[in-house]
Amino acid sequence: MEKTPSFICRHESGEALRPSQFQEDGEDYSADGMDREKVKQSPDRKLLKYREYIKKKDRLLTSIYKISRLLNRPITRDKILQSLVNEMKRVFDLQRGLIFLINKRENTLEVKYVIGFSPHEVKRAFAHPLDMDRDKCRETLVAKTGKTIYIRNAKNSPVITEFDFKMDRIWNRISSVTMPLKIKGEIIGVIQGDQTSKELILSKSDINLFSAFASHASIIIENARLKEQYQKKIAQLLSLQEITKKTSSTLVLKKLLSIVTTNALKITGASVCTLLLTERGHLEIVSQVGHDYVYKGGFRLKIGEGIAGWVAEKGVPLLVGDVTNEPRYIEIIPGIGSILAAPLVSEKRVLGVLVVASNKKLAFSVDDLELLMVFASHTAVVIDGVRLYEQVIKERNNAANILESSPNGIVMIDEDKKIRALNRKAEEILGLRRKDILDRKISEIFKGKRICEVLSNVIDKREIIDNQEVAFSRNDRSTAILGLNSSSLIPDDRGVNAVIITIRDLTEIKRTEEMLKRVEKLSSLGQMSANIAHEIRNPLASINFNAQLLSKRLIADENTGEILKDTFEGIERIKVLLKRVLDFTKKEQPSFSKGSIHNVISEALSLIEPQIKNRKVIIKKCFAEGIPEVVFDPHQIQQVFVNLFMNALESMEKDGTMEIKSALGKYDKEGRQVIITISDDGIGIPPENISRVFDPFFTTKPDGTGLGLSIVYKIMEQHDARIEIKNRENKGTSFVLHFPIKTQI
């Protein structure tokens, strides 16, 4: 506490009084005057004044103690300022009170708290800070000189400036006392009290007490400021710690960038935050928050250009308090006043720049710069890690895509004979779903199948197989021919061995090979059959002629008539057989047209209706709706259905059932198809004969020619169609015909 405050007192005459000449209530308090006062004043009056001084001082000390205790409570600096002006008003019997604090950045004196003013006056006080150089008034003078100014009557004071007079008129001030707030000799602000309805009369002791109050108030305000600053820093560090957890917990770069910009905005109190990353000698905006302007993408800034480019080039942070005075500033967002930019540095590489900006000038401090640097350093490390992770994931996905796109099935089996991985093609070839076989043993999946034995030998005996062919029965009862290859994997970091099995579906290849063999065989057989037919037909004509001649010349008896009848029947059978052989070998081109397959089926059934009735066979037609028209030769396809229907009738006893179904097949590599299924409940085909049923002259019927199904197969080939057999021995046979849907004839 100052024992002798430095102040300037203005008497109502306007003359400046030094402390040694200060008068209180008309009394002389100079050195000589004090001696005279001792003579003049009675002991009772002295005692009364002393008691009043002690009471006022006691109130002052109580107020200071009361306010000091607030520092130990979780309240804001504004609350402490409020308590200060309240206590000042109460202790010194003031009508109004104010506290001004100096803003060094703006070089202004700003009102921080007031009491006793009207709402309009309060709004004006806060809206118009005093310029330390431009505004000549008692408040700025005290803030500059550190001298106390006491004005008893402003109306009669000639030393009041024009600006003082204007403020007194606005605020209706009669008298005031203005005292500096100091900390270690540095002026941090001004405390002021005034009267509007009467003169403010202060004695020298009152000034001393007011000075003491101001000194303690300065300490309390500074402590409150430091406490608020520390609390802010602690809050920022806690926020930084929380942000660090958030950024470290995500491995998605886009989400990470959003977290970074959002929280950088939060901890610095900025208006907008922009994150730029380096890309081929440029900076690109990858995330931006906090402004009406929404980043649309495509913005590029050269390294070294603008504030962000300079920071990226130099690798050092930059604090710009006023962008209007910064030549490196390039306006991207309008209305920016100050900028703080920090480089993102990881392993001596600048990955980008984190920029926070405010609409206000001088919005950021050195503390903000240090905090943003810590945040930027952590962000750079995390971004580097996430990029590396994304690169690893990308490479892994590329490898997975290569495997998934492989035209061959790929299966990985570990040393415990468990399937650890497989691709989509393997699922398709095996007819199994990935989720049903992963982490299961091959003995469970392929129990009782040849493939299980082959794969077990590969694991147990370390056999290397090369295109080993295995017949495989799928769950849908279809059979496939698989080609298997194996290779060993390098043991992983746990020392686990595994093998890769490559699977090729050879079914179509084998079918094509068989077809080529069949075509070659049929071609040779057809040529030979045609030659034989021609060789037989000429002698047969002579035999037929001679037999007819003999029948006319011989005496007809019963025995001779039977012999001739058998001869003519035999000749006729040979003629029919020769015709079929020649029809089979004849290369007749189909005459294609577009039509309904259902109509052809119905016409074929009409042709064999007598045979159907004779055998009392039940016909079931299950035709699907919406079957499109098919391109075919109606006459040839009718022959196909007649042959198949007759084959079915001949395989059944009386009272049998023949079912004809149509369906629209799914899209596959051959396109979409119309599927016709002809099923009977006859005796079926022995398994050993299935591969031969379409061979010419193969028949199990005593009077059959073995050409019916061969002709069917030939016609289907000419139509780019396909026929297959689904046989159940002793339970019936199904012929499945696949007709391609063609748009052009």
C-alpha cells in the first residue's frame, strides 16, 4: 500500500494543488496548517475524525479481504470486477463506478465494468473505447502518467479538456476521482468514481485510502487475469488432450481432417479454420469450417505463395495481427483481420499448413501460436500415420481385388486343414458360400469326396499337384470336372504354414473336347454311313425288283406268300434305315424364323396324339408366362420334340406321366435363355449308357435304329442350343433344352 500516493488534485477554483497544499472541507492540511489544526481542533473533534477514518479504513480492509477471497472460488474475472466496483461505491459513498483496462494491441482504454449507469450509458461506454493517443481526457491522462486526478466541480474547472467536457455532458458528471491501476510499476488500467447530483468531497486521507484500494484492486485484477489465463490454458491443454485422443482413434483421413479443423477452431477461438495439404508442389484445401464460405474443391496455392505457401516453404509458423499490413496476404475469404498459420511437419517433411483466421485484428496471442504448434505437430504425425494406413489398406485391397478378379478359384488352406481364405470364383466353382466354409476343416466340407483326399495329401505329404483333374459333385447335384494346382506360402510371422490351391472349372473344356471328338467321330461315321447307304441302295433296288418279279411268276401258295411278305417287309425296313442314315448325314441348313416355342411343343404333341392315347400317358404342361419368342427352324425343332416325346413314351409303361415345363433362365456368360424340360417317370438310363445316348446307331431297343437322339443333338447344335440329361435310374429321365434368346435372325 502506498503511504504517499502521487496524485493531482483540482480545487473548485481549478488550481492544481500539491499534496502539501491539499485542503479538505476548507481546512488547511499543509505542514504549517497541520500545526495550526492541532491548536484549533478540540480533542473531541480529532477523536471523532479519527474514528471515522478508522471505520472507513476498516470497511476498506474488509472489502479487500472479501474480494481477495473470490480468487479462491471458480468465478470469472468479470465477477471480480463487478465486486470491485460495488465495494468501491459502497466504501467511498460514490454514485457510480468504472474500471478501465488497457488493450495494448489496440492501444485503447476499454471499459470492463460499470455500476450506477443507465442501460444506454452502459451500452455507449462499452461500445466506444478510448484511444490512448487521440482522446485527450482524464482517463487516458491517468493511464499514461500514473497520476491521480480528483475533480471536485467539473463545471468550474478551466483545466478540463474539450473531450472531458463532452464526456461530462454525456454522462452528466459533476465531480470524479480517477486513479491508476498498477502492477510492479506498470499501468494496467484505471479505476474511477463520480457523482452526478452533488460534489464529491474527498480528504487527503480519503485519497490515501482510495489509492490503497486501487493498489489492492490492481493486484486482485492481475491475479484474476492470471488465474483466468491459467484456467484457459488448462482448458486448452485438456481440449488438446481430448482432441489428441479423437484424432488418434480414427483411421479415416476425411474424418480426421474434419476433427482437426473443427477443434483447431475451438481451442483458438478463431472465426474460420482451413487445412491445406501439399500435393505436387501445391497446397490444396482439404477441409474448412467456421465460415459461410463453403469450400467446393479445386483451390490450389503454390508453395511459397501467400501466407500459407510461405509457411509451407519455410516450415515455420507465422502470426499476423493485421492482414492489411502483411504483403504476403492473399484474400481467400473476405473480412479476415488476423491470421495464425502453423506448418504440419512430420519427419522433417512439411505435409501441409493449418491456418486459423479471425474477423478481428490482433485476435491471437503468442500462447495461441504455441498451442497451435503443439496441435499441428500432433496432427502431422497422425495424418502421416493415417496416410500410411490408407496406403497399406489400398495395397491390401488391390491384392484382394486381384484375387477376387482372378478367372480361377483360389483357396488358402492352413496346416490344420482349415480353409482360411477363398475368392469369389472359388465360391462359384465349388457351389459353396464363403461364410459357410471359412475356418472349417476340409474333411467337414468335402466329406467322402475325391477332392478331400487330394487336398489332404497336399497338406500331409507336401505334394505339389499340377493340373490334377478331379470330378466334383456340387450340392445342387451337378457334377464338375476340376483342375487343381498347389503352391506353398511363405510362413507368416507366427510360423504358420499354408498352401494355395488354384481351381479351374474344366467342365466346359471337357465338354468341348468331347464335342469335338464327337463331331470328328460323327463326321467320319456319317461319311462312312453315306457310302455304305449308297452301296446298299443300288443292290437293294435290284433285290426289290427281283422279289416283285418272282412274286408274279411263282405259284402263290400260303407258304410262299408268307416268305415274300417277310422279304418285302425286310426290304422296306432297310429303305427306312437308309433314308434315316442319309437324312442324318445330309448337311441341311436350318431355315430360321422367330416364333413361340410353346406353339411348336403343342404341334409336336398333336402329331403323336394317337401314341399318347394308346399308352394312356398323362401329359402335364407347365408353361411359364412371359416367355419371349425364340429364333429357330420350326420344322427341325418340331422334329426334336417329336423324337424326345417318342423316346419318353417308349421308356414308360402304360398310365405313365410326361411333364413339359418352360422357364426363363437367369443371365449368365451365355446370355439369357429359354429352358424347356421334358421329364418322364420311365425306367431311366443306366449310368454307363448316359455318355453314349447321343451317339449314332446306339440303341437299347430291339427294333431301334439309334439315330433319333443323334438327330436331336445335331439339330440343337445347328441352333446354338444345348441339351443335357438329368437321369434317375429306375425313376425317370429329364431332357433339359437351352435355347438362346436372339434379337436378330
